[in-house]
Amino acid sequence: MNSKSLKVRTLIILAVTLAGIYFVFGPRRTPTGADFTWAGIKANLEQNINLGLDLKGGSHLVMRVKTDEYLKTLTENNAQAALTAAQDAKLPVTGSNVVADGSTYSITLNLGPDAQGAAVAEEVKKKVDLINWTEDVSANAVSWSLPSTTQTILKNQAVEQALKIIESRINAFGVKEPTLQRHGAEASAQILLQMPGVEDPERVKNLIGAESNLMLMKIVSPPNPSPVQTYPTREAALQSVGGALPPNRRVLPYAERDARPNADGTQPPPSWVVVEYPAVVDGSELRDAAAVSRTGNEADYQISFSFKPAGAQKFGEWTGRNIGNYMAVVLNDEVKSAAYIRSQIFDQGEISGQFTKSTADDLALTLRSGALPAKIEYLEERTVGPSLGADSIAAGLRASLGGLAFIIAFMLFYYRGSGVNAVIALILNMLLTGAAVVMFGATLTLPGIAGFILGIGMAVDANVLVFERIREEIRAGIPVSKAIWMGFDRAFITIVDANVTTIISSLILYLYGSGPIRGFAVTLILALLINLFTAVFVSRTIYGWLLSRNPEPKSLSI
Amino acid sequence: MFQFFTELKVDWMGLRKPFVFISIAILLAGLISAAGRQLTDGGTDAFNLGVDFQGGTVLTVKFREKPTADDVRSALNSVGINESVIQDSTDKPDEKLIKIPIIEGQATATPAPAPDANAQPQGGTTGGTQVEVGRAKVKSALDTFGKEAAADQTLEQDATAAYKIVGTDSVGPVAGEQLRDAAVIATLLGMIGILLFIAFRYDWTYAAGAVIAVFHDVLVTLAFFTVFQWEINLSVLAAMLTLVGFSVNDSIVIFDRIRENMNLNRTASLYDLTNRSINQTMSRTVVTNGLLFLAVLALVLFGGEVLRTFSLALLVGSIVGTYSTIAIASPIALWWQSKIGRAEMKDVTAEKTSGEKLASASRRSVTRRPVTR
């Protein structure tokens, strides 16, 4: 190593070290005097290193959108709409069948005698959107089924839509720096939500999962001025439609808003009403919703809402035709209020009910964000209190520093002067790995720290390999100056082989593993790449300096 | 210079039978423990799987006045949780870990509507998968000891509170399976990657030796986990991956030395070269792995509860990984070479070469040739 290349190498090392120090301890803005104080460095370090939830505390939720249910509901609604369309056109259709078993989704309309299948199909498609469905017309039935590619697309859309809705809900709720993204394979329909600092995710979970499924439906009842037709039990309501529920009717509970509690304090049991299905308009047509106080009383809030133009148009036409009839405001399959239609209404409505301010606010919020396309189930929920995370860091750090101190002491004892060389390389390795973690914006988790530790272990090993080799050469009678380079040359092959093997397996872990495994793989790969630099390039340069001062040393402190 | 081994002359390959015997004995012990636990009626499962892989909920609860495990258990019984594991935190005297299995059914859900009335077009939350009810149920049980500290306050700040849930891990059956599968698949693919790379750089026989040694290490570590019923969770998985890395690293160091010695000394038998390579690198093996062992021991002793199983797995792994390179990886490579006629399983050159000066560091270095197989 001549003195010129020695200088170049030294400059490279200095530059990299300074860059590393800046990345780990420096601010991401113009530095000020405060950045050079102990507190300033600490603050910058905390800002730069992105700690995982397991270390800084927070909630980690994995949820799944029930896309099967979404397709099932879609199929059932289309079947109902198709049947209604055919019957409205006075076509001889005897009934409908629905198959929705998780892989097949199909609608079949059974034709009466003398029915023209093609004419039925024609009529139905005018009213119902069945463009993506495969049509099959036979002598006594018309059927539509969803091809599996379309199923996949629709499911994916449902998840994307759910993601948007959840995002607007948590943003409105004010969760700080949430992570919200698809999780796992696309077909698994999973969503990951991480909320740093949120220790008890109960309210957020309720908000995310809230149904807030609003429908305005026509009540089957004689028109005003007769009172609205209610039934004392579900069975009685069913009896009124002939015992079995036809596809275009629903029986729903109706809790009277202003009903007085019974003498013993219990709420009176709900009555039941029969409504027409499908709904006149539903929550997807909402433009806005807000919580308003009816009387200024804290426990007496209600929700007022307005429709988008298309919904308002639909609602206006329908109310115009149904003046005097009763209409139900249905929230989550419960009739919140029933009122007769006095005049044509276009775009305003309200949900009365006994809401407190916070439940009314949450409900208005979820109504504004729209209803979820399908139900959500939680697969995984982890919360880490900030103190628990801090304790993990402290304990892990204490033990790691203890281990490191021991390693340093041993290297200095066992390899003497050369041990200093190893310690410099080791500390540089840790600094640069930290800098790389910051540069790539990787999140440091507990498994990530494990990867870091393995990286340090292999950095120590690289030094040991070189030193043992140099010792061997010296023992074999080789002059010191030559023995050093031989030791490096030979050990280099071993170090590269060992590091590359581990890098390959870590890359595979990164590609195929899930969250925690990835965290491990990332820090390990970074540490190993840096190891090749510190254990060989840096260590070699230090020996180069040593030899440049005394080209033919009699002995080496190793 | 101070140094552990300089002139080691141990016939490691001659010890292969006792080595294999030891390995098989440990693996058998693990197998018997696993099978015994699995088959005994009312016994525990083969492995003490944490909630990460099995599903369930574990809560870390900090108490002002810690109740006994029996008190907690009877409180849990009163809310219908009959199976629970209650542990004291080993490093924090005021904390307990409460582990409950998956709660089936819809504990907090409203009764499901009749099937003919539930075809609503859009939906919201499910009533209660276990992930949702676990924490709430335990909380309602713990409320018999007093109230929980408010959400934004620590137990110290809220003087009226009796306890505080400081951590929850709740994993549903689907997620548990997913994590398990992802871990196993990634690890197996990783090993295939190692196999291919070593086969490319060295030889299939060495690749097989290294990978079998890695399998051996993982199995032996698992044997310890079933015998002592240490809990297997995600951090143990990270530790397993770490020890796979160390084990392969160790094997490579020795293989590399064998390859080098082979190129320098084409007359010596592979049996002899393998022994000599192990002996030559013994100093490095002891230093590196000794340091690793001591560093991990520090983690076991002072690393705290969260890192405990992680460091225990690493502790076992650091010993097993070193051992397997000498006792498993090298003999298997040698055995395979003997099967294809490139070596013999005994020390044929012992007498012939004893007087010869072989593989001195100087000759090796000067006559280094390109790597060939």
C-alpha cells in the first residue's frame, strides 16, 4: 500500500464516518448550536431512528375485509332487483335462486311456461347492472354468474374502498401518524393499521368497524291518518306477510324514541314493523351528516343529513309519489324513527334517537365517510404501552452494552495493539449500520435489533479471522509486513463467502417473510454489507498507517 | 502473544460416532418429550407455543398491589375464562402476564338476526371475534381488584386505580397460522438459497453438510424448547434465524480452510485435511463463539422479560452451531465424498504424512492457486 493510496483510503473512511455521524446524530435541517449539545444530539437521534411499535408503544391491528360477504350481498341484491324488474315488466318469472358459496356467485331466474328467456334477460339488464356477469339463457331459466377474474377484481375494489373509508375515519378522529396499508397477499383482503402512542385502541376500533348503515325504507302500513302499523313481536309481524318473509320485505325492530321507561326502569321491549326492501335510498347517497342538539341538552343529540343530487332526485320522486305513507329511517337494521310523508322532500333528513354528543359525533363521522363495503374482522391486535416499550429498550440496551464492553475488553486483552484496530472497526460498523437504517428509513424493531446483534457478531468474527490468520503466518516465520497482507488476503475469501451466504438467505427472508422477519433481514443485510467495508477496508488501512511509519517492524502487537 | 490453541492435533473425524450418538440422544429426548406431551391425555402440547403462533391473548398487567395467581385465576373464572396461564414477570415485581386461549364465539355480540332478515346490503363490525373480546373480558375480571388507570395516565399518575394493562398481544387463529406459515416457508427457502450458494462456491457435498447441520441446530434448539417448555414466540423465531446465520458462517470458515488445504496439498487424504482444517481454525472458533456465548449470556441474565426467550434460544444455538460444524457438517461432507469415491472414512494417510511438513502458512499463501474443485 503506497502512501498515496493510503491517503485516498483515509479520506474515504473519514468522509464515510462523518456522513454516518451526520445521518445518525445530525438534524435534517440547517444545524444550530443546540445540535452540538448532549440534549440536542439525543433529540436528533430520537428523531432520526424510526422505532417500531414494539419499542415505542402503540397499537398494531390487522383486519380482514369480509369480501365473501360482500359478493354474497351483491349477488342477493342483484337477484332481488332482477326479480323485481322482471315482475314489474309483467314477464312470467316464477322465482329466483341465489348461489353464493365462497367460490360461485350466481343468480337464476326461473321462467314460467311460455316465457321468452331472451326477453327476460333484456328487460332485467335495463334495470340491473349485470355487465360483468356471464349470462346463460336456457328453456326454463335465465342465469348470471360472476367469473372468477371479476370476483377477484370486485373483492379487490371492496378492500381498496374499505381502506379509503377507514383512512377518512381515523383521520377525522385525529390519530397521529398512523400507518394504514394492505397487508399480506392481495387475495387475503387484509389491512394493517398501526397507531403509535394509542395504548387502548377500543374507541378507534369501534369507529373503524361502525356499521353506520343508513337506509330510508317504506313501511308497510295503512297511510296517515291511521297510526303506523306496528306489531308486538317478530312472529306477529311475520304472520302479517303470511308466515314466511317474501324477498322484498324485511321485519325490523322499532324502538320508539320518546318511549318512557317502565316503572322498574327497564326500557319497554321494541315493537316491530314490516318494511319494503330494497331501500329507497341508502347511506351511499349521503352528502353530509352532522350532529346537532335538539334542545341544547347534552344527552339529546340527533343527526341531520343531506343527500347528493342523484340521491336527492331519487328521494324527491319517491316522496312525491308516497305522500301520506309512512317512511322508516333505518340505522344498522333498527328503525330509529317512523314518520308519514307530509310533502315532497328532496335532500334533507334527520335521525332522531337518544344520542349523547360523543356518540352522535362518532355516528355523523362514520356516516360522512360512507358505509364500509363489507364487514371487518380483526385478526391480530397488539398494544404496547410506552413504558413497556421503553423498558424493553432499556433492558436490551443495558445487556447489549454490557456484552459489547466485554467483547471490547477481550479483544484488547487477546489481540493487544491489534485489538484497538478491531474495536475501531467494530464501532464504525455499528455507526454505519445505524446510519444505513436511518438512510433507508427502515423501522427498528425487536427482531431488527436481533439482526443488528448478529451483524456485530459477524463483524467481530471477521476481525478474529484476519488476526488469527496473521498470527499463523507470523508463527510460520513470515516477516510481519508480509504476514499482515497475507492474513488479509486469505481471510478475505472466507469473510466474503460467509457474509454473502448470510446475505443471500436474508434476502430470501426479506422477500418471503412477514413483518417481523423482514425487520430482522433488513438490519442484518445492511450490517453485513457494511462489515465488508469496515472489517477489511478500514482495518487494512489502519495497518497500512502502522507500516508506513515503520515499514519493517520486528514484531506486531497481535 | 497469548493464545488458546497453537498445535492442535485432534482426530475430530474419528470422533464422529460419539458425536452422532450425542446428537441423536438429544434429538430423541426432544422427540420423546414432544410425542409424550402430545399423546398423554390431559398433557400439554408438544411445544409451548406463544400466542403469536397459536392464537390467543396475552396481557401484561401492572398492579399497585399484586394479587396472587389464584386470585387472578378465580376472577377470570367468574367471567367465564376457565383456561389461563398466569405468570409473574421475572424482572418486574409488580407485573403479571396473563395468557388466555382463543375465546370462541360471539361473546359480546348481539344475538345474530334470523337468517331471513339479515340480507342487509352493507355491513360494519363483526360482533366479537376473540381478538376483540380477549382484552375486554380480562379487564372485566380484573375490575374486581379495583379500576384500571385512565387511558392517558400511568398507574403512578392515577392514584385511584388498582392496575393498568401495559401491553396486549392478541392474535386470531388465521393470523397465527399466517405468521407460522410465513416463518417456515421463508426459513426453508432461505436454506435452499444457502444450499445453492455453497454448492456453487464449493461442492454439493459441502452444501448438504452445512444445510443438514443447520437443520440439526434448529431441531436441537427445538428439543430444548419442548423439554423445558420454554415459550416459542416471534422473537424465538428471530433467534432461530440468527443461529442459522451463525451456524452457516461457522461451517463456511472450516470449509474454506479445507478447500484451501486441498489445493495446496493434493496428496493428503480428505480425512486428514478436514481434521487439520478444524484444528487450524480452532483458535478462531473458540474466540468468536466464546465471545458470542458470553454476550448472549449477558442478554439472558440482564436483558429483561421481553428478550428472555430470544436470548435463551440464542444461547442454546451458539453452542449447538459451533458443535454441529465439527460434529455434523464436516463428517457429512466427508462421508458423501467417500460415497462418491473421493475420500475414505478413515485416517489412511496418518502414518505416511506424519513426518511431512504440510500446509505451513507460508507455502499456502505463496502458492495460492485459483479456486478449483
